[in-house]
Amino acid sequence: MKKILLAAVLFIATTTAIQAQFIQIGVKGGVNFANQTGGSDFNGISVDKEGITSYHAGLVAELKLLEKFSIQPELLYTTQGAEYKSAVQDFKNEMGYIAIPVMAKIYMTKSLSLELGPQASFLVSNKKEFDAADPKTFDFSLNAGLGLKVVGGLFVQARYGIGLTEVSKEADFKNSVFQLSAGYMF
């Protein structure tokens, strides 16, 4: 009986240690350099687009599946958009999304990883300085970037996301964003 009890305690302790190494949860935040790619007219008005600087912040988890491979789902609030300049007027469109990227992380070294994956985003706010078009409420993009574990749980990331869906029915624009992030895994 003592051997069974001892085996059960060792099994639970080992399982707990393995679970702690299998998943990590953390927070991250950073700066977005956002723009919109695609057409050059908006409701028949020719426009020039310029990028905006905004932010992102949220939760991150890392599920270590193999020694050099992990899956990293995230739940972020992120703002994207662009500034439009035309002969008629200048205006800015800043859209806030709840973004859910799911990144495959391939570790090239113990601390440097290549990150690739899709992102689904849901529009939750739209700070527009004009009344031309209503944006679509769903955005889908592909992301690629690099991650670096600095020390302890501290990490930094650089990522580019290219939108695959149009932002609005009335304009042929897609979101594009370059993100610089810092975060901490607990």
C-alpha cells in the first residue's frame, strides 16, 4: 500500500512538473506601424494613404509540443488603419480589433524563434473622421516574424501581418501592420 501511495505521489509530482513546462502564460504589448494596402480610391475619390502609429496589448500563451516547436495563441486588443489624403480633405481611420493570432514557433536556437500563423480579428471600435463607409466586422490576416527570449520570462517580438480580407465593401483596402512587442511569460 505504501508503494502504491508513493508511486501516486511521484506520478502527480512528475505530471505537475511536466504541465508547468508544457504551457506558459504571459502578457505582451507594443507598438503598431499600421497602413492599408490596395486600391487608390475611396468611394470614387482618389486618395493617398499614409500609415498610422498605434498599439496592441493582451494575453499570450505558449504550448511547447516538441523541443524546438511550440504553438502560441494570443488574445490582443490592437488598433490599425491609415490616414487618407485627397484633394477634397484629409481624414484618419483608426479601427480597434480583438485579434486572435495563433502562431507556430520554430526555435532556431534556445532563445530565437521564427513565428508563422493566421490571425482572426473582430472589429470592436471605429474612430473615423468621416462618414463614407462602414468597415467589415471581420478581418483575416497572415503573420510572420521573429521572437527572442531575453532573460527569465522576458521576451521581444517583431512581426508583420498582411490582411487577406478587404476592410470595407466600398474600398479595396486591406490592413497591413508591422508590430514590435515586449512581454513577460509567468
